[in-house]
Amino acid sequence: MRVTHGMTNAPLARMTLEKSAELTGWLGNRGVRFQPALIGTLNLGRTNAFFLGGGRALLNSLCRHAEDLEVSFAYDTRVSDLELRDGTCQAVTLADGRIITPRKVIATAGGFEANLDWLAEGWGGAARNFLVRGTPYNTGTVLRSLLDGGAASVGELDQCHAVAIDARAPKYDGGIASRIDGVPFGIVINRDGARFYDEGEDFWPKRYAIWGRLVAGQPDQIAYAILDSVGVTRFMPSVFTPISDASIEGLAEQVGLVPAAVQATVETFNAACPPGPIDQSVLDGHSTSGLQPEKTNWAAPIRKPPFFAFPLRPGITFTYMGVEVNDRAEILMQDGRPATNLYAAGEIMAGNILGQGYLAGIGMTIGAVFGRIAGEQAARRLNRVTAGDTS
Ligand SMILES: Cc1cc2nc3c(=O)[nH]c(=O)nc-3n(C[C@H](O)[C@H](O)[C@H](O)COP(=O)(O)OP(=O)(O)OC[C@H]3O[C@@H](n4cnc5c(N)ncnc54)[C@H](O)[C@@H]3O)c2cc1C
């Protein structure tokens, strides 16, 4: 409730958290392997599990397991439409023109984060400057079909997970390597050379997910993390080499900002920093005084050359608006009744749990918990129907 400020379906959220406890065992029994948490800016070993080999290794293990159970996959096959009538999916149309008459459908086609036109309905023109961290295929075609066919929607258009990523990352699919984790160890300025948020508000794992939205709120959706040669050593290096210069003014010139404005911001910031070293292992309360906004932890002057800049853009991970579901992962229709043969799992229904905010690992957790439930429910209903019980 604290994370979402009450914008959650509390019973479903509780169920998700409870069932998450079974996931490592369940996945492990299907060939998925885990590795210990890395020590670093995302030190989440107590609360999170990490896949050995990352998400693709997870997918490969689950696909192999499914193939052993004689599940077949149709690769490179785009769904272009679902035909819904009275809460029943009658037909699934594929982009190549084929039409499937389904018995059960589990919608797992992601959110609409790769559809900049749809994002613009919630974000306005700012959406054009978003970089999409994941696949370009999550354009929301299936979600749109479901909503147009009468499924109940949940969540708001502009709610999403978005982080600050290097502005030099590709438009789509830059992945985790483009995230910039240096924000707490320097300052972040906008196009006008002004700071706009407390860079040291909390530990980075608790704050990284708000910075996409913060950068999205700045003119032209661009910002710059500015660090000195001490600050730049305090976090996991990015794949992108920072822009560097022997002077702040030279750095500003290189990134196309007004040198005098950036110099003034850095000087004002440095003068507001308290004396003495910072301790990044705790919330050290080493705060500036007299600034608007203050930097409330790890405030150290930016004065040891060379100086570094990382250009930042909002990197959207996934959208929250989706279809409403119940605890059996059945899609609910606008009249409140469950659809007869439609289930949903993952981003396409994430808004049931996440109205806003984010909790590290909850994306995969929602997908895994509801994917498991949807699969079990659909299979159970199919087996019952096969056995002659149509209840
Ligand atoms: C860079 C990055 C880092 C992340 N890090 C984390 C993390 O650390 N922890 C965490 O919990 N979560 C993380 N996530 C989020 C997590 O990956 C997602 O929550 C999860 O993958 C959602 O699963 P899904 O099955 O709903 O969607 P996806 O995994 O996106 O799968 C959707 C699939 O549907 C396909 N598709 C879309 N439209 C169609 C169509 N019309 N027809 C046919 N197929 C279609 C797509 O090609 C895609 O293969 C991260 C995401 C990104 C992008």
C-alpha cells in the first residue's frame, strides 16, 4: 500500500506476495537456476532472487520444460486481433491472415511501452523523447483488442516504470546496461543548467525508478548527471563512456549547455556542501544547506577534475494500464463478470497490483505468479471440459 499509495487491488497484491515465496522452488524444478546477488548499488540479496544467465536463460529453461511436455511454439507470429463476443474470445487473428478458433487464451503480450502514440495519449509530446528499454514488439495490440472487446481496464495511462538511462542508448531494447547509477554521487541538472530534485533522497535501489519520470518532467526530457573524478568511482560503471573535461565550463560546452549557468550551479552546490567525507554505505545525512532543492545525503563538492557528464533520458520499462483480472487470472469484463475463456498474466495486467510506484523484482513476480495461475486454471478447465464437465 505504501509503494502504490493505495492504488492497488489489496487482496490480489497480498496473494502475489504470498505466492512469490513458492516461485524459486517452482522455477527451480523447471530447470531455472539462480545466482547470489551482486554486491553493489543494487544490493538486494535479502529480498530478491537473481537468474543465473539473466532473463533469457530463464526463458530458455521454461521453453525447454514446456517442449518436454509437448507444448509447441509459433515463433515470429504476431497477433493482430482478438474477436470477443459476450465475454468469450471467438477468434484470434494473426498478422499473416490466419485465424485460430481458441478454446482458452492467456494474454501475455506485455504492455504498450513501445507504442509512442499510445504513450502520448497520457504523456503528450514528451513521450516522443522516451527511450524504450525493452522489446519494440510490446505495442499493446492485444491489450487494445481486449479493451475494445469489452474487457475492464485497470490503471492509468501515464503510470509506468521508467528509469533514467543514458541518452545515447538505442531507441529500443537498450536493456539494463544503459541505466546510469551515478545520480546519488553528483548532481543532476536540466537543459537550463539547474538542479531539480534531491539526488541523495534515499539509497539508489529505492530511488532509481523515480528518475525516469523526473527527467520526463524536464524541458525536452533531457538531463545531465555531473560528477567529479571522485564521484565517478562510487558506482557500477555504465557501458557508456562519460563525456569528460578538465573544467566544468568545458564539460558544459561539450554537452551543449550554457557554461556560465552550469558553472554557477556547481559553485552554488559546492558552497552549500558540509565539510568532511561522505559515507555511501549509510544514509549519512551529509546534506547541503540553503539550496532549493537540497541534496540530503552524500553531498560532496564537485571539485576534483576531470569532470564527467552522463546525458539522461527517460527510459520506459513497462506500462501499468491493463486489463482487470481476478485471483484466478481470469480477465474481467466491463460488467464485472469473468470472461469465459480469457486469462492474463504479466505487464498486460500489472496495473491490478501496481497502480503506481515500484518494488524491485515485482515485474517478474507478477508475471510468474499470474502466469502460473492462468496456466493451471486454463488447463484445469480444459481437462474438465474434455472429461464432459462444462462448469
Ligand atoms: C531493461 C529491463 C529490465 C528489467 N529489469 C527487471 C528486474 O530487474 N526485475 C523485474 O522484476 N522485472 C524487470 N523488468 C520487467 C520484466 O522484464 C517484465 O515485467 C516481464 O518481462 C513482463 O513479462 P511479460 O510476459 O508480461 O512481457 P514480456 O516479457 O515483454 O513478453 C511479451 C511478449 O509478447 C510479445 N508480443 C507483444 N505483442 C504481440 C503480438 N501482438 N503478437 C504476438 N506476440 C506479441 C513480445 O514480442 C514479447 O515476447 C525489466 C524489463 C526491462 C525491459
